[in-house]
Amino acid sequence: MTRVTGPLPAQKFAVDRRSFLRFSVLAGAAAGGAGVLAACGNSSSSSGGGGTSADGSKFGTVAIQLSWLKNIEFAGEFFADSKGYYKDAGFGKVDLIAGGAAGTTVEAGLDTKKVWLGMSAPMLTAPAVLEGLPAKIVGTTYQKNPFCIVSSAAKPIKTPQDMKGRKIGVQDGNQLVFGALLAANGLTPSDVTIVPAQYDPTPLASGEVDGWVSYVTNEPITLAAKGFQNANFLFADFGLPLVAETLTVRQETIDKERDKLKAFLVAEIKGWKDAVANPAESARLAVEVYGKDQHLEAGEQTLEAKAQNDLVVSADTKTNGLFTISDQLVGQNIEALGKAKISIKADQLFDLSVLKEVYAEHPELKS
């Protein structure tokens, strides 16, 4: 996420969020190194059955790779850990491994079996599956992806059509998703001036560009906090309704560790219900405990937690429960991936049967 200090526009904005589109199944050593290997090793001895692991718990230790650094994006996991929901579910320890630019992707970690489950996105997982990774998305934290175009409130860009003839800052890792946004709205790259960018939105604040590829939970909040009033529109509202922060596992986990996966999902749902209900405590856990080394700001993290809730909770989740993905939304994701020239079938990428079983067995989790 972003931390901003100092005046606009000269201040450089230190943005430390991920791109959906970093992907390499054969990336280097997994984040966490030997600790990750040890964590996964512990979990294998008690997969899915009723046995007792070396630490006395039912399922032992599992390695969960986050999609980015430990910040408000993972408030539900912080609650599940700090309130003992993971332990109640039968896990001796859930090792939350930070992702980030220097770390291995979730898909690479799953490919090498160095992580048991990870938070990712369809535009990362789908290419990996097509390249042979036996993995599936079993649920999603965000019903909408956070990608947006942020612009100055004085010269707002409110729709993709408003981008025509304007300069748009686009990071290398986001070129594909931006191209998909253009295609989904009948535009071509020649309709806009694409300005290569990093993740520091100073060029937007200084007027060098008119729009900026951003996260709605990030730059719009931090820019406004420093006096740069802005407008934005979500990619998800204009032809790219991709889910995000997807819970992704290997196929063998679904097949052979189903009870273990269901237990984990129960703990996750409880954690995220708490996170949605209490943004301030979510921010405290991120700032003071799990992301303490990130030097996060409590006020900013609280605002981001509130904005994040709009992505986590939808009319469908209010009916069906957190993490669920409706059949309609699955279809929309497959269509959106097609616009990004990623052709994949729904049953190749999604398996929501485990989550459906969780809610059938625990209907109280829906409320």
C-alpha cells in the first residue's frame, strides 16, 4: 500500500503494492526460504485426515503466501491468526508469508509445493494453469478487483471514453490489464497516449499525465490525504469484472486434503467477517502487529480498510457468504480474461465446490 508524507507535488509517493500481472511459474527461490520448506513439510504429515501432527494439532503448520506485503489487504488473515480461528480449526500454526516484488509468485510457490495456499488473481493463475500448473481458485476475498484510473478532480476522467486523447500513466506490469480495459470499451492504444510509469503517482499530482492506473484502495486515498483532490473509475465497472485476492490451491489439495481445506476456509471466513465489521482494529493489527516493519499509518490504513470493504462485500456475498463467487461472476471473469487474450474454461480455473460444502455445513457463517 502507499505511505505519503510531505507536500504535493514534489513529494515522491512510496507505493508498495503488487501488480496482478507479475507471473513466472519458474521464478526463483520461494519467499521465506528454509522456513517455508519447513512449514510445508510439517503440514504434509497430517493432510486432511484425523491424525495428530508433531505439534499436537490436527493439521500441523501450513504456509500461506500473501499476494503482497503485510498490510490492510490481509486484515482477515490477521484476525484469523490473532483471535485463534486457525488454531480452533485444527492448525498448529498458519505461516503468513509476505509476497512482494522480491518474492516468488503464488503460482511459483504452488508449482514447487513450497506453499500450501496463496492469494492471487485470475490474470496470474489462468496463464499458469494453461502452462500446466494443476491449480484452482476455490474462493475470492475481493468481489471486484481494485484497479482504477485515478485523475485530477479538476480534469476528471470518469469513464474509459474520457481517456481519449489524454495521457495515461501505465506501469509495465499493468500494460496487459490496461490493454484489456481498452479492448473491452472499444478503444485502441492509439486512442490514448500511454506514458510508461512506475508506481509513484507524482507525475499525476504534478500534471505530467491526466490519468493513472491505480488501486482504488490506495492512491486515491493517499493523494486526497495530501490535498490532491481526485476522481476515479473502476475497471470492474467497465467491462473487466475480475475478482481479486483469490484463494488458490493445487488440485491435489482439493482431492486429498478436502477436510483440511474446509477447516482453513472456516477460519478465513470468521477472520474476514471480523475485518469487515471493525476497520479500525483491522488497521491496528496491520500497523502495530503484522505489518509493524512496514511503518504503516493507522489513519490511512483505516481509510483503506473501509474502502476495501466495498470490494469484499457485495449483494451476492450478503446472500451466499464471503469468498463465494456466483456463476454469473465466474462467467464474467472468463469473458474478461478472454478480452486480455487469455482463453480458459471456467472448470479449468475455478472449483467452488469446497466452499459450497463449508456453507452447507456451517450456514451460520453466512450471517
